[in-house]
Amino acid sequence: MTDARLPADCEAYRRLGPFIASTLPPGLLRAHALKPGCWGVLTVEAGHIVYVWDDAPDEPIALGAGNSVVISPERRHHIAVDGEFRLGIMLFRQPT
């Protein structure tokens, strides 16, 4: 499992969601990455999802209600869903 942590000097700048199955952007189900200097925290608010790293060595992470994962810049990932869920994503950036 990843041990990514937000750098201490990160500042929140955008909230995405909450999303449910009918409102989830399709791009989140395909491999994508955050821009350089951009970090994310995905939090499952209800139900469950699987967070998948599209590069080695980390294994997929099953996340349930109340669980979060830190998303590092430029690291390819996607989510897999099966059933009901609600999730939100907070984006952070380091000051320049």
C-alpha cells in the first residue's frame, strides 16, 4: 500500500464532488494523473470503491466509508466501482 502523505506546506484549492454512480466523471474510471505540484485526497463518504495505481509496485486499495487515500502528483491511477458509493476529492497544491 502507498505511504504517500501531503507535504506540510500544501494548500487546499478545490473540492470535487461529492459524486455518486450517476454523477461520477467517466475519466475517474480510466488511468489519469494529477499535474506536477498537485496532490489529491480522495475520501469515500459512503459505500465502497477500489483505488487502483496504474504503475507498480502498489496494490489496489479497497476503501470503505470514512477511508481516504492521498494521491501523489503525476502518478497514474483510476478507481473501480461496483455498487453504491459517495466520494469526494480535495485538491491541494504547494505554494510557489
